[in-house]
Amino acid sequence: GSRSLECSDVVRHVLEWPPTQQDRPLRLKDLQNRLGKPARQALHAAVRQTWRSGAPFRLQLQLLLPSGQLRWLELHGMLVHSARPCLRGTLQDVSIRHLAQQAAAPHFRGERHAAA
């Protein structure tokens, strides 16, 4: 198929999709182009596995935006069986949660060592 993505305005905003291209459909490749190689490979493998097995996927990936910002996204995808099977999913910006977990990790590691 065309591998086009139907995206909400919120997703377009998260991805920093240019206002001048709002009428152009996003393609899977547009998302992949904003991912580093490991994240791109993980997304490709998850999508391929979902198409093969029908099992849903959940990934957290780091995304480099055109503004230079790094964001963490959580993607959920599943195969929908209809007249023409398609992959449906959600995308959520989880950067704040991810950064909070990173900041808390040294604190919790220190508590474990102190208790030992």
C-alpha cells in the first residue's frame, strides 16, 4: 500500500510537521526519517512482526525533531482486520515521564545500596 499515516493535528504538532505541508499526508518514511538508526530498526521490526503474527506492539523511541529537540515517543500498534487489513496505532509524547524516570534512577539506586 501507500504506507500513509492518518494523523491528528496533535500528532502533527508533536512531530513538528511544517504548516506548509499540512495537506500532504504523512508517510511511515516521514516518521522513520526523524528516528536514529536503532529506533528506525526497532520500529521496522515491530511493524514487520505485527504484520506477520497479528500481535500488537508497544515501543518507546527517541525522536530527533527538526528544531533539534530530542523527544521520547511511545507507540502502540495493532493489526485491524477489515475488508483491507491495516495497521492502526497511537503515538504519545512521553518525554517528561522518561526524563523524570532518568532523574529518579540514581536516587533509587543509591537507596538500594544504602539498604544493602
